[in-house]
Amino acid sequence: MIVGRLVGSIWATRKYDELSGMKLMRVEVLAGGEVGSQLICVDTISAGVGDRVIVTTGAAAYHFVRDEFQRNAPVDAVIVGIIDEDVSL
């Protein structure tokens, strides 16, 4: 899993049909991956720009979209949570 911050929306006038209706967001990686890099993620929870989020990638992301939306979309990253508080012990 990756911790990231939403930095903006992605708009595509033409895209794969199975992606229609999915909100695409640009996420900057804060932890759990290459810090400072950015990902394009499907937003399944209506997060907003500036939110810190939890992202899952790879097969887990694909299976989440397939099961949740009943689609066979080419998805590699999905936002699955908004971080309210980060408590480090």
C-alpha cells in the first residue's frame, strides 16, 4: 500500500470504454513507494485535492475494480481510503 496526497484530477476526452464513469486523480507518493513520484489512480471514495490517501496497486487494484464495478478495466492503482490521522508509535 502507498500513502499519497491528491494533487489534481485527470481529464480524458477519449479513453478505454471500461474506464467511463471512473474518476481519475493524480496522486503524489508520500510513503510506501518512490517518494515524490506521481500515479494516476481511480478514485473509488470521492477524495478531494489535498487529501492524504491510501492507494493499492497492481493485481489488488485490478481485482477491486473488477469486483466493485463489475468491469474488466485496465487499472493499476486505486484510492481505497482517506487518512484522517497518522499516529506513529
